[in-house]
Amino acid sequence: MKFDTNAMMSVSEANQNFSKACRLADQNGSTLILKNNAPKYILVEFSMYEKSHTVSDDELFAASAELMERNHHVYEELAK
């Protein structure tokens, strides 16, 4: 995942100026918050979070079919 360096800030800066962190997330889609110069948190709008954790029925059925195909021998054994 790539991040714009303008949408990064330290934990201490985010703590001192949370409204700036929120503005960055609004402008860039997210704000990467660093702790000890390493990525630690991502601030995103809630609707973006919901979208990233929602699976459509088609995606779910496709994943299920793939798992059943890949593990058909296990299902056959269980059916005995």
C-alpha cells in the first residue's frame, strides 16, 4: 500500500492536532500515523472502513466455490 508523504504524521503530532489529522484524512482518503518512524495507525473515514470490510454475495460465493474446489477431497471424506 502506498501513502502520500503529505498524509503522514507522528503520533505526537496527531495527538496535539487531531483536527489536522482528520483534515488530512478528508483530503487524501486516509492519514498514516507513525510511531518511532514506523507505520502504526491509519485514520480513515468510517464509510471507507465499512466499504473495505464488506463482501458482496458474489465475492462470498466465489470464495466458497474456490475453497470447496481446492479442498474437495476433504469434503468427500467428511461425506462418508
